[in-house]
Amino acid sequence: MKGYNSLVVVGVMILFGLVGCRSTKYVPDGEYLLNKVEVDNQARDISKEEIKYYIRQKDNVKILGFWRFHLGIYNLSGRDNSKGFNKWLRRIGEEPVLYDELLREKSKEQITLFLKNKGYYNAQVTDTAYFHKNKKAKVKYTIKAGKRYSINNLSYRIEDDSIRKYVYADTSRTVLKKGAPFDADLHDKERTRITENMRNEGYFGFRKEHMYFLADSTIGNHQVNDSLIIVKDRIQKQGAGDSIVNHRKYRIKDVYFLVGYDPQKGLQGGADYLKQFDSLEYEGCKILYGENLKFRADVLVNSNYIFPGDFYSQELVNKTQLLLSELQLFRFVNIRFRELEGQTDEQGNGLLQCMIQLSSSKLQSYTVDVEGTNSSGNLGAAGSFKYKHKNFLRGGEVFDMRFRLAGENQVAKDKSSFRTMEVGGDAVLTIPKFLIPFKVENFRRRFNPRTNFSLAYNYQKRPDYTRTIANGRVGYSWKSSPLVSHFLAPIDFSVINVPYLNPDFKKGIEDSFLKYSYEDHLISSSTYSFTYNEQSIAGNRNYHFFQGNIQSAGNIIDGLSSLISKSTEEGYNEVLGIRYAQYIKADVDWRYHIYVNKVNSFAYRMFIGAGYPYGNLTVLPFEKRYFSGGANSIRAWPVRGLGPGSYEETQLNYYNQTADIKLELNAEYRFKLFWLLEGAFFVDAGNIWTIRTTGDEEIDTKGLFKFDNFCKQIAVGVGAGARLDFNYFVFRLDMGIKARDPILPEGQRWVLGKRAITWDDMAFNFAIGYPF
């Protein structure tokens, strides 16, 4: 009853938001609700979104572009602030934004300043407020930009002769180009660029504050002469005033690794705290540790770019921080430098002492999880045991082991149910370097490589078949930049065994291309993956994600088997009495997320993939085939319930459609409602197709990919979703509706708006996490 009452409350709240509770309910007399802010922008190369950022007062947030849902929630509260329910409504809602004339003036000033900084020195900004009898106000900002100024010339004035060569040597990389539009924001970028370059050249004390710009816009013809001034260093001396000196380069004198460092004890104990540490020296670096050193010394040195005798470099410090953090041996890594006053090297360069403070992490952990599962409406339960050791062989190796048991009750097409069981485990050993038969100098420090050894076994039991999959893989991963990562698995070997097939099931697929997927086979492949991911640096910004994969299987093993064995009577080769697959497969996955404001965002996704079987096995193995439908695909269809093409599976009593080609496009509008609740509207489109004839006339006619026909077979689904965002994970419920069904006759495939929607046109998907 309590749950029912909660649903009623939520329903009433949404209803009030829909019909529109009086939006000025809490607007005092003599005040106005800021109903709308408009921008009439004539600056062609400056977007309205950029200008709106400088508006100091914005109207209440909207979802769907018009619905002030959060203001409606706030207005549902009563006037008695002492009541808990009223407090809760006001906390999850948004109070009305009242028109403020001072903020209007501030906004005008900020927009004008922004435009001048962008080179629009003659810009004129006017602001007008419109007041209505219903206690609502509208503010309009009109921008007459005028002509934008451009850079005529960039000159340098460098007071310190000793650094002039470093600045001039890098001028080709300047962001201030002759003829480019003037933009004061580029001044800060140029100061940052030069500062990074100088600090990488050994100038430890060089800062952005040592530089400033003078811009002369009086030369005429809408042009600006830019001048960069770099001043000398200023050293404060007690009781003697400041000294103006040349900038100094610094070398590293000592490097100390403080393993097991406790920051709190370090502050309390000072220098005496380090006296209790034991020490050893390795490749010029001193390693201090509290108890027994639990890993080899080379683990630290191989993750280090900072060595005695080298010049200071901020870039190498950042790389060292990253490499040490990714070892997983430490809770935090803190790199500090101390200038050794009065000490210099033979050339007069300053000396630094480097202290790398490493707070130890717990090396071993295990977790036991019990969970309920829901795969497109199929309910089940699963349990897993996970074990991790972060220093397995005392070299920073990470060992992960997992065991999982799952059972699920699935629903067939005729609404009958059947049970499935899955048991599996895997073990992965990750070594923080490349294990290869030849030496790669400095690769560890440049690309943070990893070598992965993995073994996995999976047992699947269903009423119609039993299947086992054993896999072994050797892989290499590395990062060529903070945003770009690579993965190469030169050896990936799988053995698939089908010890049992239900006789009725076997008879049902005998004339289908699916029969090859339920025969014993092995896969020997090589895989390469490229990933570009901006999500980690996105924050409240737009970001891209791109992943490309290519896999080739069977070629090496085919060459070897042809030398040592003969073909079977059926015309294919075997290894250890098992037929092996040959194919090439490639796919790309691109995603783009647009952040609008704290409430609204858009997400887009495109997936294109194709696999071509050839040689020893003329169909893709079942494990490598594409499928469509389900919670992370086209959500109006169940998992494996769509395609290929316009083909409709009628022989089997459950969904199991797979194919060689997949095309999928998804778009989703997401909006936050209240508390943990979020909403979404989405459109999904795509399908799967076969790439070669299967021998089944109907599949070959309706499911074979053809350039002049595949667009007519695109399925389209629309729908809405509700999500609960707990920060660490998201519960998601999506309802998809078939808008275009390719199995229907041509000319009748559009469903939405053409006929009444039935339950067969809908699908409900419960899942964890966002779909993309």
C-alpha cells in the first residue's frame, strides 16, 4: 500500500507539471518571473551558446524545450516551510527565477567585454526588458557586432637574453597567426603553451605570470598589433626587497621514492619521520621504505622519468605521475620538488631534490556478489566470486580471477518458458610491460604498455543444446596519448564444443544456416582495437568516443594444417579432429554526447560492422555473428529478435537471429526530473544482414545484404525510458515501440501512425547502465 501511495504521489506531481501549475505562484507582488531570455546575435562566428554563457541571469530550466518541470515541482509545495514534504519538494524542484535589473546590466557588460576580447571592438549590445500583466518578464539582448579585428603582426620583447632562444625556437607553434581573427582567449593559451615549453626545458620556476600582452588596435583597417612581453624573474628576499634576476634552469640532484608514506605522520613527525625508513639505491634513485619492500625496485624505476643529473621537465613529471598511478600499488602518488638553496652544478644551474611520496594500497581483495538479472524481460539470478592481487609476482603484476554461476527463466515466442544455466570462470594476469622476444627501448616509459594472459571457460546448458567454450589469449595494450589507447591480441584461441543437441532442435535447424553454429569448431584469431575516448576530460562538455576493431582468424592455422594433414571427405581441414573457422571481421562504434545544461543532454551512436567468412568454414561462428534488438540495441525488438533483413524466423520457438553485417543508429534525449529519477526519449534504427548465401532460399531472398535494397529493410523503433541514477550505477527501464517493421510487406512497413499499436509492437527492457 505504501508503494502504491508513492506511485500516486509521483503521478499527481507529473500530472500537475503537465497541465502547468501556476508558474508565478511564488512570485511576490511587484516582482516578475523571468519567463524568457532571447539573444539576437549578429556576430557570425560567435554562437548564441557562447554569448549565453555570459548572461548572469537565465530563466528556469526546461525539458523538451518548453516544460518547466522543476519549477512545477517547486510550486507544488505548500507555504508552510516547516513541513518535511514541502521542504523535499522545494529541494528537488527549482525556485522561480525573479527578474533582476542589476543582473541584466551585468549581463550586458559581460557580453560587451566578451565581444571585445573576441576582436569585436565596435560591438554594441542593447538590452530590453518586456513586462507582462501576468507577472512575467522577458529580456532580449541585441548584438550589433560590427567588423571583427584581425592580427596584423606579433612581436616579442624578452627581457631575459638567456631564454630568448627557447622562445624563438618554438614560435612556429604559436596559436597567434598573422591574419587570424583577434581573440584575447588565445593570449592565455599562448602563455600556457610557452610556460609548458619553458618548464620542459628545465625552467622549474617559470610561470605564466612572467608574461603579458599589449594589443594595439589603433593602427587602422580593423587590425591589431600584438606584443608579447616576457619579464625577468623576481626573487623575494627578507628585509632586502625583491631582486630581479634571469630565469634559471634546474637539474635534478636526488630522487627519493618514499614507499608506504603516511602524509599525516609525515606532517607530525617532520624529518624524524623518515629516519625510521630503510633504504636502498637502484639506478641512481634512492628508495626509502617503512617495512619490507613488497615489490622489486625495478617496478618503480621502470615507471619513472625523473633521474639525477637530468634537467627538470614538467612533461616527464606528469608521465611519471601517470605511470606510477596506473600500477595500482598505491592509493595516491605525490611528486614534490625542493630547491636546494645555494647549490648549483658546474654550469651554474640550480639543483632540485625530488620526493616521490607513495601511499601503499591494499594488495589483495575479493568480492562476492549476488544479483538478480533481467535480459529483455527474462528474469534470473546470478552469483559471482572475484579475487584480485595487485602484486602477484612482486613486479606490479595484477592477477584477476572470477567465477560466475547464473540461471535464467526465458520466454519463448509462444509465451512458454524454459530455463537456462551458465557456469564460467576466467583468470587474467596483467604484467606492466611488454613481454616480447626483442627489446623495445623506452617503450614502457613512453606508452605505458601492458601484457595480458587470460584463460576462460564457459558452460551453457539449455533444453535444446549444451555448449562449452574454452579460450586462451595473449594480448598487449598501450596508450599513445591520454585519449588514445590500443589493444593487440596476436594469439586468441577458442575451442567450442557442442556435446548435446536436442533431436527436435537439431531437426529444426538442419536446413538452416544456424546448423553450422552448433557444430564443434575452433577459432584461432588475431585482433587489433583502437579507442579514442574524451569522456574522462569532458566534465560539462561535449565529448566523442570512437572504437575500431579488426579481427582475422584461421589463416596461420590453415597454412600449418595444409602441410601436416589432409582435407576431410567434406572438403575442409581439421586440427585435433576439430574444424576451424576462417574469416575477417571489422566494426566501428562512434558515440557523441552533447551537454546542453545541468538538466538536458543528447547522446548519439552509430555502429557499423561486417564479417566475411571464407575458406574452411563458410559461415561466421555463432560467437562472432552480429545480432540486433535488446536493451543496448534497437529497443523495440527483443534480443536476437530482428532480421536478418526482412526475414521472419518461424521454425524456431525462440529468438536467435544472427548475421554477418550490422548497421545501427541511435539517438537519445535525456533529461533529469527529480531526486534520482531521469527520463529519456529515443529513436533506434538499423538491422542485420547475411553476406553470403546460406542455402536457405527464404533467408537468401530476404536477408542477404544488397546495396540497392538494404535501406528498405531498416527497422525503426521509438520509445521512452526512466532511469534511477545512483552515481555509481544506473537502473534503466526502456519501453520501445516498433515504428517501422521490415518483416511486413513493402508499402506497409510503417506502423506508427498507420494503425493501432498492439502489445506485440512493444518491448520492455530493464538494464544496468546507459545504453551508450
